[in-house]
Amino acid sequence: MALRLGRYFWKLFLANALVMAVVLAVSVWVIVSQLDQFRQEELSRHLFAQASALEVAVRDRFDLARAADLNALAKQVGSTEHEGVRVTFVLADGTVLGDSEANAAEMESHADRPEIQQALAAGSGESVRWSHTVAKYMDYVAVRVGSGDNTLGVVRLSMAVESIAALSKRARRLAVTMAGVSVLAAALLACALALLWSRPIRLLTEAARSISGGDLSARVEVVGTDEVAALGRSLNEMREKLSTHVDTIDRQRRTLDSLVSQLREGVVVADAAGRIVLVNAEAIGMLQPTQASSEESYVGKSVEQFLPHHKLQNLLCESAGRTSSGEVTSPAQAVNETKRSFEESTQEVELRLSTATGDRTVLARAFDVRLPADEATSSSETAAAQVGRALLLTDITELSKVMQVKADLAANASHELRTPLSAIRAAVDTLHSIDGKADADQIAQLIDVVDRHSGRMEAMIGDLLELSRLESGTGRFDAVRVSGATVLKECQESFASAVAAKKISWTISTPTEDVSITTSAALLGIILRNLIENAIRFTPTGGEIKLSVRKEENAVAFEVTDTGCGIARVDQDRIFERFYQVEQARSGPNRGTGLGLSIVRPAAAAIGARIELESAIGVGTRMTIHVPR
Amino acid sequence: MTTHFVNLLEDLRRRSARMASLVEDIVQEACESVLDANESLAERVIERDNDVDTEEVVVESEVIRLMALYQPVGSDLRLLCAILKINNDLERIADCAVNMAERARHMNRQAMSPQRDVITEMGLSVRDMLRNAIQAFATEDVEIAQSTFARDQHVDALYEKIIKQIVVEGAASSNGMAERLDVLSVAKNLERIADHATNIAEDVIFLATGEIVRHGDVAAKMKQD
């Protein structure tokens, strides 16, 4: 374990160490001073005892005459018996009889010394003061020689304070050494305690930090039942709950993300400040076809950067009836606001966008949405909701094409029906206006016109009915076993006269193998008849038409090939629409109903056949029907 | 700079980008009105030009206000300068679109027919250039900005082609001179729009890199000095 000691450790350690050091220091100081005092008392008692003993020894020879004796005694006792002890004999008048250190004869009167005065008065005295004689601080002890009414003098013993201190120094050094060792031990103990107490806290901190860093697998080892262990257990519980919540949120977000990204509609959501909040892949495909960036890279950008179209920018940024602030205060109010404004705020625009798959017609719808408030701007009390704006882009290219075809159908049908009808009306009007004398030929001609045009109308209405029956899928077509060769032969027979009239060469190739299929003979007939009719119509006199049938892997293919005018590439997709006729067909002499191929398509779909078209202008056309076997 | 200033600057940039796409829209409508001789669309273009004019004044005064109040430096100052210059170009582009729409009001489809294809191509190229320039401005994308320069030459070539065609036709017959002049005016305006789009792209490069790419020689010379 890498030992990274935190502040908490140092706090614990320093506090413990300080307390121990203070306690130790105070105890050592108290013990040492007590010891000093005790020694001091002991010493002065000792000095008194010595002084009293000396007093007994010198009592009977204590006078000036025996000063030399006393002086010798003083020097003997002072120098030999006690190192550092000074002995002085003083007469009651202050005259020094003998001294162990100095020459007694040269010494001044000692009558004014406080210990001597005390001793003379009370029998004993003590004082600590500066000695001029030996130039040291001294502790003086004096004992009176003689009884109270016959005072002879004073025996004074003194010891240098220095030597007293020197004596206690050893004891003191021992105490300090002991104190030092104890402080060291205390520091080690404090360190160990601090380590022990701070470790769980440090582990908790590390776990909490890794949780906040997103690692929800971090667990704390909990030992014991104390407060720290309780904290650890709470942390573990919190982690589990958090992990569950995060999982839930993550799952919801992923569900939402995948739903939004799979939508066939483009979705763009912007907040009140005009920043993109959400955008899906479909919207990017429609709006930024050249940029292959991910959805996330657009989030947070401004609407203007993402939407290159002014109308869409307006839709997304300008809500109808938006309050100026764009902020709604209470949630309930916000819901009402959103409900109300959903209807009012919805705006629609239809526009063309050029995307990777070509020009698309897109219906853009924008409406207000309530977004969760921005953390940075919301105050905690009012759960303020932000009103953003959502843009829904629906690709209506196919729909608008269908609508166009429907609109065209109505217009075309009425137009196509009116043309023969007006011819008929004109003929009938002429018939009305001419009198009986009229030419029989003329009348026959007019009747012929009526006949021809009413026939055309009938054919057209028949086709329309057939078409609607096919498209609605209500008609029932029973499948029977038919031979491809037979079907072609029937077609050949029914169109023989028309082909002969246009002097078209007409070849049919059927294979020797069996090309039977199970399908609706009626529908197959309708398809082939329409294709052959077209081939005959658009093939000029002297042209060539080939019919063939061949076996394929899973199908039988019928082919109608002509050497007609061909169909331009732009028209190839549209010729299967109702009433759609290419320019030549519309203006040429041999116009049809414009419904033939539009019947072929649903008929082919009904029998599961696939139509293939190959054509080149001026060369001819080949239509192939693959009918499943 | 203060957050307040940053917000104001961002609002202004967005406003300018919005104006840019409004202008793009107007140009598209102008092109359509000319090609389809659609009079009501032409009226709409002329009407929407007023919005551009209003917006131009608002943007310009906001630029000046921000410059005076906050005395920006560095990229902020460059952005304000670029917005100011692009603002001017956008307004001129809208004016060109109005000129085209005014031609469209009394043009007939037949008069267009010989040059219709070239005008269509020119219109597409110019709109592409403008869209790229505006996209570059919105996203501060130097690469997109540079792509406009090459297209400008293409537009110039188309413009020359139209002039040649008109000269040849005019020499052949003096009939329909007025219509031919209309076509010429439309082409001229498209060419101008392309020039303004190039200016915008240059300003975007200045905005993004601080380099002045206009008049290549002059800038190079200044650097040498």
C-alpha cells in the first residue's frame, strides 16, 4: 500500500504528540524542581548538623587568644572533610577568628552578616547571598557558640550555590534524558495511533473519490462497528443505490437514443438560447449531407451553424406567441403552457432539400417543447422549466409524388374523356343541324365518328375499371396451369390483323422444352396484350416485333421486343403512371388511352411477376415479364 | 472579457448568420423568379429585401455599440470586423437579388430560352458559392471558405460565355435587344453576387486565421516590407 499520509494523519499525530510532550515536560519540570528543593533542604539540614557539631567542639576554646587554633581547625575541616564547604569562626563582636578559605586576620568584621545576626539573636541563621570574600553566591548557615546568655560567637558553614547546583545537575540530566526518551516513545506511539485511526478514513476517502470519478464498482472494506465503520457501510449502500440509478438512467437514455436515431423523421431540438440540444442521424442526413459528423458533435452548437436554411432557422427559433422571457415558473403552469402552446406554436413549412439521395421534399414542423431547466441557471426553489423548440422533418417526397399522380389522374381522366366526348358532341350537333337531304355518305361519316370515339371512351372506362379492380385487389384471379407457348400463340392470333395492317414482321420463338406456369391466365393475357398493343402502336410500318418465351431458374420470361421509337430515360419511370404518355404518343396519330402500362404494373404485381424495361431512343424497346413458375 | 460581452457577441454572430441565410433564401427565390418568369415571386423578393435592410442597420449599430462599449481585442475584434464587412456584402447581395427580381417582373420565358441553360447553371453555381461562404462563416471553417474561390472562376467563365452568345445573337438580328439586355443584367448581377460571396469567404479566412487573403500580391508585398 502506497502510504500517502493526509492532513488528517498529521493532525492526529501532532495533536497526540503535543499532548504527550506537554504532559511529560510538566511532569519532568515539577519532579526536577521538587528534587532541587528537597536537596536544598537536605543540604542545609546537613550543614546545620555539621555546624552544631563544630559548635560543640569549639565551645570551650572560643576566644581571640586561640584564634590560630581555630583558624587551623577551620582550614582542616573546610579543606579535608567537605570539599567546597567553608568554615568560618566569628566572635560575637564580628571579629573573624578563623576561616578555611581566606586569611582571617585580613577579614573585616562579620557582625553585619544577616545569618550571623540571626544566629546571635536566635541561635541559628541562614542566608543566601554574594560573598565578597570568595566572590561567589554562597549558602550560609550559622550556629551560635555558647548558650543564649553567654554568647561567645558564631560558627558559620557555607557552601557555594554553584556546587549545590552541580550536585543536582546529575539528577537533572538523568531526568532530562528520561524525558527525551519518553518523548521519542510518545511520538512513535502517537504516530502508530494516528496511522491506525486515519487509515479507515483514508480508505473511505479513496472509495468516495473513485465513486465520484465514475467507478461505481469501488467497495469499502468495513471492519468493526464504530462510527467510521457505519460511515463505510453507508457509503457502500449509497454506491449500490447510485449504481442502480445510473444503470436505469443509462438504459433509459440508450433506449431513447436508439429510438430517436431510428426515427424515419429528422428531429432537431433547440433550447431557448438557440443551441442544439438533440439531433438525430436522419436530420443530419437531410440538413448536412456533406458533413459526416456524429450526432453529438452538433449538440451545443447554435441553430445557425447547424441549419443552413433560413426558413428552418425561423421555425426553430421563433415560437408563435412565445412569452418574451421564454421561462415558465411553476411546473403545473409549464404543463398547461406546453399543452396550450403545442397547438398554437406548431408551424409548418414545406421545402425542398438536396440530400445525398437527390432532391427531397420535406415537411418541416416545429413546436414548443418543455426542456429540463439548465442546472447553471435554475434556482433550486422554482423548478423552472425552459421552453425549447423541436423541429420534425418528414420526408414527403414519395407522398407528394403520389399526391401529384392522383391530382394528375383526375385532371387527365377528365381531359382524356372530354376529347372523344367533344368529338361526339360535334358530330351529334352536325347531325342535328343538317336536314334530311343530307348526303348519306356524310351521315355515315358522322356516325362513324360517334362510333369510333364512343368506342374509345368505352375502352378507356373499361381500362379504368380494370385498373381500379386490380389496384384495390378485390378481383379474384384463379391460378391455372397454362403453357407459355399457347399463351403466345393466342396473342399472335388476336393481333394478326393489326400486324398485317401495318406490314410489321412478326416472329414468335418458343422453346422446345416445357414452359408451363401456374398463374392467372387472364392477368397474364392482360399484361401481354397491353405490351403487344404498345409495341404495334409505336413500331413504324415495316418494323419488326419479336415475341419469345424462355425458361429461367425460377421463372418463365416473356419478351416483347420491337423496333419502335424507344422510350427516353426520363420517361422510363413514369410510363407506368396512369394517363402518362410520352410526347410522341400524345401527339402522334396512333394514341392510346394512356392506361395500358398502368394496368400492366398492378397486374404483374398480382401474379408476382417482375417487369424489366430496356429501351433506346430510335432503336426500340424490349419488355420482359418474369413470371414465377 | 466579461461573460456579458461574450453572450452579446454570440447573439450578434447568430443574428448575422441568420441574416446570411435569409439573403441566401432571397437569392434562391430571385433565381427561380427569373428562370420561371414568376412575377409574384419577384415581388416577394423585393419585399423581403426590406427585412435585409433593417437587419443590416441593426447588426451594424450593434457592432459599433459593442466596439465602443467593450473595446474588444484579438479574436473578438476580428469577429466584429468580419461581421461588419460580411454585413455589408450581404446587403449588397440582397440588392443584386432585387435587381434580378426587377428584371424578372417584365421578362417572358421565351426571351430567356437561348441562355436559359447557362443562366440556370450560373444560378446553381452562385447559390452553391453563397451557401458555402455562409456555412463557412457560421462554422468558421477555412476549408469550406477556400472552396468558394475556385467556383468564382467558373462563374466568371459562364458570364463571359453569356456575353459572347448575346453579342453573336445581337450581330445576327437586332430584334429582341431589350430581352437580351435583361438577360445580360441578370448574368451581371449573378456574377456580382459571386464576387460578394468570395469577399465573405475571404473575411471568414481573416476571421479564422487573421490573414488577409484579398489581392494576393498586395498582402504578400506588405509582408515583405
